[in-house]
Amino acid sequence: MPDTHRSLEGLFNPIRATAFQSSSPSHLTRPNFIPMPSKQDRSGKLISFEGSEGSGKSTQIARLASRLQSLSRDVVTVREPGGTEIGEQIRTIIVHNSKGEEMCAETELLLFAAARAQLVREVIAPALIRKTIVLSDRFLDSSTVYQGVARNLSMDPVNQINLFAVGSVMPDITIVLDVPPEVSLARIRRRASDLPDRMERENIDFYTKVREGYLVLAKGLPERFIVIDGTQSEDVIEKKIWASIKDRLD
């Protein structure tokens, strides 16, 4: 898979977030300034779920949220793109726009980042300060893989834009539900509720790159990533996720 490895060049050397700190006190003049929590201020946890389309993220997020709530933990679930009024409008542009097939990869990256920036500042950062566990259906790793690897964008701007969007808010745990591309496509076709959106209409070569990208990313960041075989039963996957994270929530 030479093309994927070439796309992943520089994947594990993102520019430091401090590169975006301004020397001027911009928060004094910005009417909508929302301070980003430092690690010390964050008493909650951010758990992101990643994987190809049809990997089962939504199902497992719902199951984990229910388990945590049964243990009297405060939980917020969010999705990307979306999760805020502004983010949902951006989501419509990305996945349902009538001219979506003409969207270039750079535009797609920036739209995802814009929705993510709003979600972080409006929902995720305040929740983390309140000691809440945030379960996110995708986060910045999706841009690294989908736009950086599968769309073949250079990793330097992808990393810079990712970090600019999320600031100091990074996932504490990232769960990748790994499924072969053939399984992803078969599950998408079985969905009867809606027509496939723009991302779901991609071909098997695209989803092969997506899967490979997630696995390489997880291998390079084992302290954050947990890879679960997404072809197993929902009950088995739920048990494996819980066994992997239960001791890391406090």
C-alpha cells in the first residue's frame, strides 16, 4: 500500500498548538471568546469513536452512554460534523448539498474544521470543565484519515488546521471500530432509512485507504487508541470497549 504510506508522511509530527498563540491579548476584543481548558482544568473525559462508514459507532456510543448513565456519570454525546446549530448547517453543506460532488478536498477539510471548532468551544470544552464524559462520534482523527489519507491532502496543513480547530482539547481515548471495506459498503447498502450521503457513496478504494489510515494512526499512538474488531456482535464489542476503558475514566 505505497500510496497510503506516502500520504501518511509526517502523520505523527503535528505542529504544536502553541504555534497558533497570538502575542496580543485577542480575547480582550473578541466578543465571542471562549477560553480553552488546560489539562488541569479538565476533570471530564473526551472519548472519540472513529472508523469507516457503517462500522457501528453510533450503536456503541449509545450503549456506552447508557452504561455510564446507569453508573450516575454525567454524559454528553456529540457527532461530527454537527452537534451545534452552526455545525448542523455545515453538515448539510458537506453531506447533502446538491453540488457536493464538485466539492474539492480542501473545502471539505475546512468545513469539517469549522464545524469542529464550534463544537469544541460551544459544547465539548464547557462539558469537560463540568466533569462530564463526552462521547464524540468522530473528531479530528477523521480529518487526518479522510481528508489527509483518503483524499491525499498534505499532512502539514491538515495537522495545522486540525490543531487550530481543537485548540488544547484532544481526546483522552480514541476507539476505532475496525471493519474491512467490503463490510462497510455492505452495511451502508443495507440501510433502508435514507439514501446514502456523499461520504457513503465513495468506492471501495476510498474505504480501503480509510481503514489503512486508521490502523497506521492507531499503531503510532497506542497510548490513546484502542482498536476493536467491528465485525463481532454488538454485545461482544460493547463488552470489549468497556473492559478497555473502565479503568481510565477516573
